[in-house]
Amino acid sequence: MNMDWSFCEALATTNVGIIKLFLHIYDINCQYCIHFLERIAHSELMNIPDDIKIAHAIGLFHIHGHKDECLYRYATSYVPGAGIVDGEILEALWSVLNTVSASTRTASLAHRTEVLDDHMNDSNWKKMLNIGNHLTIHYIDVELTCTS
């Protein structure tokens, strides 16, 4: 229910405008998406507009731990329009936060929250500074892939 609510809130509050197709990448999407629309329909608090289509996928790191039939159905490599995306951005953040977590074990809840927020904000700042280089590199990769 929390994942359902989070997804519906993201659609409702992020000003998605004219975007009508969404790629929803989740580690267990092969099971999670089975009754997704039914759960939304039975809830008074959640809503997905009728004109929105959702493509469900599983990140490339996690897909290999699933059954073989999940690979071709849910791997981002095989989802039309997904492009080249691994869908595992949070795992990269957790690996950095794991090194910080040892120093926050004995901290108060407020201090632990501040330290983790600070490190996540630093990560976001670094991503923002490097977004130009990142997009340029990926654009060149896509251009080379399309021409070959």
C-alpha cells in the first residue's frame, strides 16, 4: 500500500503534464504489478488518470535474481522506449551511505537524520554539477549505438 500511495502521489504532485507513459522500475515488479491497478481502483485515497499508461520493469541488477521468464518481460533492456537505463540509482546512494551509517549508530535520531540528509544533499549537489558531462557522455554513446 505504501508503494502504491507513493507512486500515485508522485504522479499527482510532480507536474508531469503531458507525459502519458511512465516507466515504473521496481525490484519486484513481476509480482508487485499483478494487482496494482486493482489496488488503486479499490482505494478512495489513490488515483491514476485513465489516460496514463504504465510500463513496469525491474532494474538490471535485480532482474538476474528472478526467473528466466522475468528477464525478457521486465528487464529495462527489453522494454520499448526505456532506452539504456539500469534502474538502480538508489543502490549507488546506499553504498555511500553504508560507510556513514557506522558513525551514526550511537547518535540521536535527530543527529542521525541530519548526517544522512547532509550526505544525500551532497550526493544530489554532485549529481547536479556533473549532469552536463553525464548527459554528454550518454548522448555520444546513444549516437554511436544508433549509427552502428
